[in-house]
Amino acid sequence: MKKKTIFLFDLDSTVTTMEILPTIAKKINKQKKMKELTEKTMMGNLNFRESFLARVDILKDISVSEGAEMISEIPLSKKILNFITENKENCYIVTGNLDVWIVELMKKIGM
């Protein structure tokens, strides 16, 4: 049986050249809140659920279409994108982002 090699790519700062949620937070002048939340989470002071709910609360006033529009403006890594395009059947993108915000980006990438 032939083994299939798969490649997993993180969306934020791998496929995209920037972190998505901090970039959106900056555009709506909530980058300080997002930075504080990220630091608390990374230090282990918030679990995933608490952190996720807090991020949703920070970004709750943005519509799905506004979020998707902001995400579409974030540059992509050309090198990674070329690799994914050439190896699409073996590549997967992993993210903790809301799928409703990134669906158009995934279509653009062809995933």
C-alpha cells in the first residue's frame, strides 16, 4: 500500500503574511484589547473556550461580510500559495478562525 504524504498549513502568518484577528482588531481600533487577550492566553491564564469567546466579544460588531472583506485584503505568501496550488490534493489548511469569515479566502486559494 502506497502511503500518501499530506501537508498541513496554518492559515495565520503562514498562508497569510499576517495574523488575521489582530489585523482586523487594528482596523477597528481594538488592537490593544486583542493584544492583551492574546498575551493572557499564551501565558495560560485563559483556556481556549474563554479566549475564543472573548475574541468573539471583541469582534462582535463586525458583520460576516466586513470580516471577510478585511481578510481578503491580507496578503498571501506567494511561495506557500504556489506550493499548495501545485500539490492541492495533498494540502490542507488548519485554522481556528471562523469558517464564515474565511470561506471566500479558501475559494480564492482553491481549497
